[in-house]
Amino acid sequence: MNKISILIIEDDQAINNLIKTTLETRDYKYFSAANGLDGILVATSQNPDIILLDLGLPDMDGNEIIKKIRSYSNTPIIVISARSEDRDKVEALDNGADDYLTKPFSVDELLARIRSTSRRLAYMQGSTSSNRIFENGRLKIDYVSSVAYLNEEELHLTPIEYKLLNLLAKNVGKVLTYTYITKEIWGSSWDSDIASLRVFMATLRKKIEKDGVNYIQTHVGVGYRMLRIE
């Protein structure tokens, strides 16, 4: 039995059964809810390690569930939704989702996202570094506490945003390709991973560049680079 426990909040019975079967074959412990209210109750009572959330639920919008869960928990939330527009992804990520998978999805991609999230959980819980602090201009990362600051104010980053920031910071001045970044973040380089990377990078830049300083440079068709700010 895998140590990770997963909560599925999905009203489509066929998809719910597909996810359950997938998790069972990999020995994951799971809980299931078919509407938002039950999902919130299970999330509160069972304290799962990861939540798989559909946005189009019968009793409430999934974004409201993200907000409610984020009011008391940092449990990673992977959205699984038929909504494929960038604005839908940005809204979910801004509300606190950690990842976004568009329906229809492959079982292999779902498992890759779960494994990647599990690795991030382990990294966030057990990360230590001999170089405790990274500073670049007014941006600061405390690796031991896993917190980033801008102008000495804590940045509220999702786990993927924080990992992206770490990856760029540890390679400051270097151009990192889309393929390299997606493999480091998700463990794979699907086309959907690259599309998600653009969305996550946009939300990260919105948070760290609000003082007008451009920390991240886009190399069109290639990747991204963190600039050294004096």
C-alpha cells in the first residue's frame, strides 16, 4: 500500500470509477465524493495527502471548494476538468490549485501528476540545504522553511510555483528549456505539460514581478531564464 492517500471529488461516475480503478491497481489509499459538500467534509475528516478535484460539480463550483480548502489547508489540489481555456486554468491556480489536468486525460498522465506531486510533498517536508538563503534583488528564498519573499513580504506560492522558482533560482543566468523544466517539475514532457508550464509561469511572474522588476526572461520557442538583479 502506498503511503499517499488521495481524495477524488468527481460527480461523473464513469470517470470516478476509472480513477478509483487506476489508484487501486497502484495500491493507493483513496476516498471518494460525488459532490462538493461531501468532498469538503471528507477532506476535513480524512486529511488526504492529495485531492483530485472536478470543477463542474452539481452543488457548487470547484473553485469555491479550492477557496474553502485553502482557508485551512495547503493540501495539494490537482484539478481534473473539461474546462480547457487558459482563463479557467488561471482562475483555478489563482484560487490555490497546484496542478491542472484537462479532460479527456490518459491514465499514464494522471499517475505522472500524482507521482510528481508526491515527490514535491516529500521535497517540501524533508528539504534541507547548506545554502539556506537565495537572494536576487528584492527576491529572497529561504530553502529551509520553503518560503519565498519579495520586499521582505512572504509570497503565497503554490507548490508548483515554488518549485519553479527554486529551479530557476538554482540555475540563475541559465536558459532552461521547456523540456528540461517540465521533466523536472512533472517528471514528463507532454504537450499539456508545456501548456501548463506557460500558465504557471504567468501566475508566478505576476506574483514576483509586481514591483516592476523583470526577474524571469522568456526565450520564445526555447524556455525561460532567471536574470541576476543587482
